[in-house]
Amino acid sequence: MKIYGYCRISTKKQSLERQIENISKAYTTAEIVSETYTGTTTDRPRWQSLKAKAIRLTAQGESVTIVFDSVSRMSRNAAEGFQEYKELFENGISLIFLKEPHINTETYEQTLSKRLDAAPVTGEIATDKFISGLFGLLREYQLDLAERQIQLAFEQSEKEVLDLHTRTSEGMKASGAAAKISKSKQGTKYRVKKADVAKKAIRKHSKYFGGNLTNTECIKIAGCSRTSFYKYKKELAESTGLLD
């Protein structure tokens, strides 16, 4: 029997070591295959190589099991993940998900083996036909339920990834907006402080307010532009009642 443990991370914040530790603890003889990949598809070199190897070994009569820490490590795309699950199962490969044991292929296989047996025969053609059809529908219903559980696991995994991307995007936008607001506030404080200093110099030195400097001399002392100087001078005049 060959047992492989497949580990994958798609961001630097995720941990390969944690996945390896979990799998190795549960299956001490597992051969670990790991890779780093950014994306939500199953187009991953080492995974594709492992999958092909597993299918080849089972075709040669070898028993193969692939262990995952969680369903998201196999695939985070629901449609592709579900199709790959069925493909591997149909090729006789056992799949084990440590965090979602209810969708292990063994559980799925047990569900298939426990399907209703052949419908009882009563001897009445119409009744037997009806019961046979009913049992057929019930068997299909059992299979659909089992497959739906597997599909839901992949869908939930995909949703969690999309939610994470959304939260990350919103967080980045909020962070950027906060930075802009902070920068704007800092700029406003700086402008206010500069205006106060300029007005104080104008109020003290301008001949208009009883000082001894001309407008040109006062502009240099205030450290502002000519336009700002006349603006501040007007505001000071209005506040002091000197403006006609």
C-alpha cells in the first residue's frame, strides 16, 4: 500500500509545516508531497504528477491512498474539485480529508454499498413494476445525497476563499482610505499652523495694524505668498474691525 500526503500553501501566511505535521501524525508512513501555488485552480505541477502516478499505480494493482489536511488543499474550486474527487475514486484511489472525514472515499463507498437491494417481487406485474421503479429512485436519491455532501464541502471551501479575498480587499481599501484621511488631516494641521504664524507676523509688523513694515517687507517676515498675505491681511482686518 502506498500512502501519500499532499500539502499546499497559496500564501506566505499559510503553513506547510502544520499540514505536514497533521498528516504525518495520523499516517506515519505517508510520503509527503508539497508545493507552493497561488491560485484557485487544480493546475499544480506536483499535484498533477502525484495524481498521474497514483492512477498508474492503481492500474498496476497497487493500493493507493492520498491524505489531505483539509478539502481546500485538494482544490478550492468546487466544480473542479468535485470532478477530480470522482475521477480519483473511479480509478480506485482512496482519499482522506483529516478535517472533513465525512467525505472520505471510504465513507462514500460505504454509502454506495449500503444502497437498497433489489426490490421484492410480489408476482403482480403492475405492483412489481411500481416497486422496482420506486427502489430505483431511492437508490439514485442515496447516491445524490452522498455526492451532494462531497460537493458541499468543496463549495464551502471555495466560499471561504472568496470571503477571505473580499475581506482582504476591503481591508486594503479601508487602510488606504485611512492613510489618505490621516495624510489629509496632517496637511490641514500644517496649513492651519502656517496660516496662524503668518497672521501673527502680519498683525505685529504690518503698518496697516500699527507696525513699521511695508507690505513687501511684511510678506518676507510672514513667509507666505503675496496672495496669501493679502488674504490673511483681509481676514485680520475683518476680525479686528479695521476693514471698512
